[in-house]
Amino acid sequence: MTLLAQVDLPGLGQEGPGDLRSLLNASFILLSVGLVLGVLGHLTQLRGLVATGIALVFAGAACFVVAVGQFG
């Protein structure tokens, strides 16, 4: 996850908005954790874990859309 936090965004230098970086980091973390939980849920056949993973993936995607929509 630290690798995703270090991704250099085009057109976003050191003076870029910190809110965008924090929203993008949150979305990447939510997506990653959701995917891991979804896979673990499928491997263990626990429906609640799969549902939690899917919910986190959707939350991460929504956070990404908000970040892109807000900061262009």
C-alpha cells in the first residue's frame, strides 16, 4: 500500500492539493482492503466477509469518483 501512496500524479507537484492526495490514498486503501477481504471471503466461503469486501470496493470507487470530480 505504501507503493500506491508514492505514485506521482500528473500535473500535481509538491504544491498540489493535499486533500486530493488524501482522498486518493483513502480510495486506494479501501479498494485494496476490499479486494483482499473479498478473496478471503470466497476462499473461506463466508458470505459476510464477501459482502464486506464488496462494500469496501464500492466505497473506494465512490471515494475515487469524489476525488476526481472535486479536483478534476
